[in-house]
Amino acid sequence: MALVISASGIRGTVEGPPGQNLTPLDVVEWVAAWGLWLRTQYERPAVVVGQDARPSGALLRPIAIQTLRALGIRVWDAGLTTTPTLAMGVPFLQAQGGLILTASHNPAGWNALKLLNAEGEFLPPTALTEIQSLRASLHFPSTDHPAPVEEAPHLLEYHLRSIVSHPWIQREALEKTGLRLVVDAINSSGAIFVPALLEALGIRDVYVLNGEPTGHFAHPPEPLPENLTALAEAVREKKAHLGIAVDPDVDRVAFILPDGRPFGEEYTLVVAADYVLHRQKGPVVANQSTTQAVAWVAQKHGVPFHESPVGEYHVVQTMKAVNAVIGGEGNGGVIWPALHYGRDALAGLALFLSALAEAGGDAHQLRSQYPTFALYKARFPLEKPLPPDFLEKLERYANGAVLSRADGLKLRWSDHWVHLRPSGTEPLLRLIVEAPTPHQAEALLAEWTERIQAALS
């Protein structure tokens, strides 16, 4: 399988022949190319390196570190961490870049190199193109004096302090509310970082499911309802106020209601946006695959709403361009620029819990404040590149819709929409539809599935 290269990382399966997967040899080549690129940007660069709990990360992280040291690049080793923690750690340690080994929601056999700039944000596509070209001309200097490697200090504490000390986070109210929470930490970094945040927020009654950071995922790692059945059962059994699920690198968070039903991962951003806009008016940004409930919240507060292509890099660039006060992606990824420009499940969790505290700890009451739309998704595996005229074939079904080709093909009517795009993280085509009712959304999904299959044949 070919490597998937995008602004969100260089990812693939760890096993298999080099050049087609993320093998140790590929890690050396890509990290060396990144290191050489850093050397063209800075005289004496330093970087922060970390990983989620995938077993392959424990193998590949030391390889990456030693490769960087051989290039004369100082390394702060963050060890087991989260993507947002490492992202905040880059400017905190005054480093010039960051690398976290994580394939996020991909299956356990995958891993990825996520490369960050000096601000702790994803590199632009132009930088990735330059790095890729450097792979063809790797050159290592003398290694008589390899650069030092040191443990990255206090990153967890810095991240948590930055969240909890923000005046909008309701620590005192949360401590008094007496919440009982169940956390599904997927046996990865969240097993350490999520309970630490909850303790810092004064929440003591916490039950952790899959709470050993072994990297052996107890279920598929994407925090979707079909993967959270054990969490839903535990929430009911424990009579908890809320269930919390994060992905392996803790940049996405989703919730389970007390009766075991999903709150809706799309509504993580809805609640966070509403909470922030009550305190600061300003533009809101979400990617094109996100529920229209976010636009509803923006309209409620009388602020502009902007869409971006899918992917954290694109959302962040749009947020900066319009000076957004909150943004993110409907997969549970909240970007709160008051903290940093990156998806952050810990920040999203703190904002959500603060909103829950204002609702008296009643998650059902909180959910009832927002309109419900039916959003359905489908995937179509791709064994070969899409036909050149594939999207053009489907444009003829626009029928009066507002059409966008900013990211694949999006067609938006007054109360429903369809978004079709190639995945940036897996070799597949994604279809997302949303309508006011499940019946309408199911019909829309079936209709477009048939159209896609015909266009692919």
C-alpha cells in the first residue's frame, strides 16, 4: 500500500516493503529529509518528539530521535504524549519543530509522522513538497558530536495549567456539581492525560475504561457510536452523568448520554462554539463535512460562519484569515485559538464540561438546546486512482444546489447537503450527507451511493 502523504502527516502501515509503507527505513528517510529542511530554515534547530501508545511508536520514536541527532538537531523527547500537548510544547520549549508518531484514528497497524512548525501547527503543503524532494539527496554530517537529547519537561503540567487557569473554564462549578464520569481511553495516551485533566478540574468520581496505555486498542480507535458500545454500557451501569471517549492521540473527543445514547460527535464542536460565543463574539469556522448545527449556533449569536476544506491545516488557515474565535471539525476536533491553533480533545473536553456545569450537570438538557440533524457517512475503498472526470459526472445532480469544489464536491440545498471527497488519511472515498430527518438522510445516502458506484464503474 502506498504511503498517504498530506498536511496531517506521512502515514502508512509499518510492515511491508520500504517505499510503500512506514517501515523503519522510511522513517529514517523522511525524518532525515525533515531534519535537512529544518537546517535550511534555522542555524541550530531543536525539535520535540513524542508518540501515542501504539507499539510501533516505541520502535520508531528512537529511530527518529537518533536520525535527528545525527543531523545535529537537538531533541526534546516527550515520550508518550498527545498531539495537542506536544503541539503546545513546541513553542513552550522554544523549539523550531515537532514530530509526533501517531496515526490518530487509523487502525493499530498504522502509524504516521505528524510534522509541526515552530508554532506547533501542521506544516503547509509547500514545505512537505520541499521535504519530499530532499529525500533524493540525503547527506549526513560528521557524527563525532551528535546533538543532545533530553527529556521534555513539564509538558503535561503546562498543557493542563493553560486550560484550567483560563477564566472561562468552570473549575469551581465543576467541583461542586459532583459529576460522575466514565472515560474510554482506548488504551493510549488518554489513559494518562484525560484523568489528569479531570482531576485538575476538581472531578473525583471517574471510572476509566481501557485505561492502560499499552497501545492494544480494545476496539476500533475512531470514537464512533458503533465503537463505543462498552462505554455506553458502563455509563448506564455506573449511573454516570456522562461518558467520554477520545482517540489514540487525544485530538478528538465524543460523549455518551446517561442513557447510553451518543451525544453525537458532531455536537462536541456545537457545544464548544456556543459556550465560547456566549463570552466572545467572532467568526466561527468548520470544515465542509461538519453538521449545519454549527452554522445554526453562529447564526444564533449573529456572527459569521465560514467553511474550510477538511483537515486541521485548512481549518486553521481559514480561522486565521477570518480571525475566528472558535473552530474545528465535526469529528470531535475542537480548535480554540485562545489556547493554540490545533485540534485539542482536552481543551474541547474542558469547554464541554464547563457548558455542562452551567446546565446543572444534565447532559440531556444540554443536548436539547440544539437542533438535531441526521448526518450519515459511507466509505468506498479505492484500489486505483479516481477517473479524471469522476466529480464532473456527479455535478449534473446539483439541481439548484450551491456547488463547491473547494474540497472534492459539496452540494448544499436549503435544508440538506452532500459532500464527496477523497480521504487524506486512507485510500478511500468518503461520502457525507445531512438532512433534517433520518429517513431523508438514509434516502440521500442510498441515492448517492448508487450514483457513486455508477460513476466508479
